[in-house]
Amino acid sequence: MGGEWKATTVGDFCPFIYGKALPERSRKPGVFPVISSAGISGSHNEPLVKTGGIVIGRKGTVGSVTLSKSAFWPIDTAFYIPDEPQRDLQFTYYLLKTLGLDRMNSDSAVPGLNRDNAHAREIFVPSLSEQRAIAHILGTLDDKIELNRRRNQTLEAMARALFKDWFVDFGPVRAKMEGREPYLPVDAWQLFPDSLDDEAKPEGWEMVPASELIEFNPSEPLRKGTPAPYLDMASLPTSGSWPEPPIMRNFGSGMRFRNGDTLLARITPCLENGKTAFVQCLPDDTVGWGSTEYIVMRPKSPVPAEYAYLLARDDYFREHAIRSMTGTSGRQRAQRDSVAAFKLASPLDENLWHAFARQITPIFDSIKSNAKASETLSALRDTLLPKLISGELRVADAEQFLERAEDNVPNKKRSLP
């Protein structure tokens, strides 16, 4: 390899150091993250590593790579690399992600990362200045992805707060009873009654089973062997609405769904962990499919599609679903009929549903826009990463490539909430 790139080994460039045990009972919550092979697993009031650094999964999630730009405590299921001046920390992080560390298992009965094998891996590294330039290019993309993630986190919090205020706490009704000023658009504010009834629900509203507002596991035509977008359980997020991108797979056996449906994991521990998604990622007029362990929720008109997702994230609804679980230990499942029987306060005036849609749909449109942009940025980063780390693509060429490629990022210049 030409230029200033030098041949070395992982062990010489960034030797792995064993993390130190920190049992739960010994942790004193503080500002410093405790990082295991699975990522951040708590906090402590003092760090083991006083600089930033990198944590590599040794046991459990073998070969995982986590970057910490501030002080932290790496525990004994992991190795760590401290930030030191002879190498760029973020470049080192990206380098390690290209090495296939998850495949460097030891031969013991309990899988673990073999440090000797990892240390012996030959690598080529550029000068410190080029390390920093490479890290800047890749880091810029990751920063934009992280910004979109935080935006979507904020947007979802707004949507969930609105749902809770309208349909759980009945905030507008309580505000009217207390004589407070309207905090919603006039057309929406006028749709709420002026008082609660004897059952503490808005006057004129009814308590109905969820099945009156939502269709559970709707049927969809999809012939066996037909290629269709597929979302497995691992694709569903534990927080947020956006799943991992679907893959094309011939339909065999599983739940079928469309854009606008909500997927609720019904099996333990996925339900308890929060695996849920609002489907917006399919091509138009396409039927997708996934695990048999999903409950598919599709609101009935005029209830907006987003309502089912916000309900599926509601604490009371989730508690009800968890209590409905039956089956042997470790394979318990929430029951569709029990979930569908959950009681909801429903307005009789369909104009209120339309008003809710006007408030909520633009929020989820922005979530979709941000998520699509992040998928494009992630694909761009993943294309550049091995080429930059190997020296196949040099920094000057990468910057030009990046400028051209970013012009194709969806809604790049769009102002988002």
C-alpha cells in the first residue's frame, strides 16, 4: 500500500485491555457510563478509564464495538482501548468495526473473543492527520444520523403526550372545567365536552373494547412463495416506531400487514422489552409479512392509523397485554382476544378523530422523513467505511464523493420540527 500507510497489527496499534468487574451491588449511580459487551448497562460515580475510549465485547455480544468520548467504566465482559495521543480514537473505532471481531471466537464452550487472534490481525494505518480526516468524514455522517434519531425521539414524545392528553387524561375537558385558556386550535377545542361524567370520562363518550376502534390481525392476500418485504422480530425497535429496513423474502408463514399498521410483539420477553413498530417503510400498496409472534393492529375509519401505535406504546395497554400472557415459562404469549378487549374511551363525534389526525399525522410524516434520510446516510457510511479504512479511497476523493452522494439524501434541506 502506497503513501504514508504503514503495516502493523491490531495488538501493536491498539492493544485490548481487560475490563474490570463492577457488580450491580457495587455500583453507586453517577455520571459515568458502565459499558458491557451489550453497550451501556448503567452508571457509576467514578470511571475506570478517565479518558474516552472504545469497548469491545469479550463475552455475550462478542466483537461488539462501542465508542465513548468521555470517561467510563468497562466491565469484565469486555475489553477496552483508552484514548491515547498516538492514534485517533474515532478512526480506531471505525477500523475495529471492519475487522469481523464477532467471528474471532475462542474455542471454549462459552463463546468469547480470542484476544490473541485479534491482536495478530494485520492492518494498515495512515498518518495521524489522515486518521483524523477519515474519522471526520465518517463521523459527520454518524452525527447526522444521531441528530435524526434525537429529532424522532422528540417527535414521538410529542405524539405520545398528545395521545395521553386527549384520550387518557382528558386534558382539554379538565382544562374547561377549571376555566383555563384553550391550548388547542379552536376547531379542536370546541369538539371536547365541558365536563366529565360519573365514570370520569368525557361527557357523551363511551367506553368500548379496542376491537371497536381497531381491527386485530386483519387478513391480507399473499400467496405462499410470493416475494414480499419481510420484517423479523429483530427488526422491531424497543423504543421508537421505525423498524430496520425490510428484506425481500418468499412468503411462507407469518403475519401480514400494510403501511399504517402497528406491529406488537406478543411473546416474552419481546413484549416486555417494548418491541413495537408503526409500519411506514413498505412500498405503496404492498403487503409485507413477518413473525407469527406479532399482533397486527389496524384502526377502523375514521380513527387515524397512528392511534393504534400510540395505544400500543401506552403503559396501561401494555400492562394489560402482559397480564394476558399464557403458556409455559419462557414461551408465554399475549392473547389477541384479551388485548382486543382492552377498554378505551371513545368520542362519538368523528370530527374529533379528524382533528386528532390533523395534529398527529404530520408528526409521523416527519419521523418517516428523518428515518428515510438516516437509512440513506447509513448506506453511504457503510459504503465509504471499508474503502476509507483500507486506503482504497483517499480523503480528497471521499469528500467529493460525499458531496455528490449527499445531494441524494431525502429531504436534505427540509426544515423539521
